[in-house]
Amino acid sequence: MAITPRDNHVTRPSGAVIRAGQAVKDAVSERRSCGNGSKGSRYSD
């Protein structure tokens, strides 16, 4: 996972340029299984 400062600029697919903090606010994420590990299930967001 990469960490990006909130004030970096990102370009949306529409071509609009916004701050990274605004892009994350609108993002949709989901939790997915990465399989079983030695200490139980592993998940990634």
C-alpha cells in the first residue's frame, strides 16, 4: 500500500485534477479475502 499526502494532486478518469484527500473521500473500498494464513484468515481493503 502506498501512502500519498492529502495535498498531492491526482487526475480523475474524467480529466479533472483534484487533491488526493478529496479523491479518497469519494472512493469506494471493499474487504476481500486473501486466503488463509498460519494465524487465520487474511483480508485486504
